[in-house]
Amino acid sequence: MSSFVWPVRVYWEDTDAGGVVFYANYLKYFERARTEWLRSLGLSQERLRLDTGLLFVVADTSVRYRQPARLDDALDVTCELRERPGRASLLLDQQVRRGDAVLAEGRIRVGCVDAARFAPCRLPDDLLETLMNPPRA
């Protein structure tokens, strides 16, 4: 599978007093890229909730910080579906890059839950098909 790429610019609000991106903001960058990846597949998270009563929630994260991003950097944040470890979850690999340099790497497990009860539920077959076999651009 190929990686989805979402561009991000580092703003003052993203940095600490030294002009370096605050570590927790990488998770925000990952979240934005996952949301835009879904949107690129024609899946709005709000529409998904309204139409099916389902939500994606982050169940587990692991982040490795390799190099700092700094104020005004132009970054690319990737999102790649790695596998489906269960009937109600997906495992995604994500990176924040500046050019060819990998600044941070994340592995994120998202779960599918019933929006009313926040109980895990199986990914519907049509949704799974869209995620696992996206249309070619």
C-alpha cells in the first residue's frame, strides 16, 4: 500500500520556547493526516458518525522522535494502513518528514466503536473495502 501525505507548516503555537516542536504536537500532526487520509477516500468522520453511528478512536500509540522540527519548517506527514489486527481495529504507520529526513515515526492503533455506547464494533465490510483497497487516483 502507498502512503498518504499531508503537508504541515510549523507555527509559533506548535513550538516550545526554543522554537522546537513540542513533542505532543506530533500526535496532532498524525491526527490531521489520518483525518485527511479518510477524507481523501471520501470518508468524513462526522458523516460516518451520522450515517452509521460509528467512530474511530485511538486505542494505542507509539512514537519515536528522531530529529526536531523547528519553527517555519515545511513538513510532510504520512499515513499508511499497515494491517487489520482484529475485526474492530486498524494499525497505521505514520511519519513526520522534512524532505528526506524522518523526524518522528508513529504506530497508531485505531478502534471502531459504536458512538452511543463507545463499545467496540466490527468494521462494516463496505468501509473495510474502501480502507483496504482505495480507488486508484
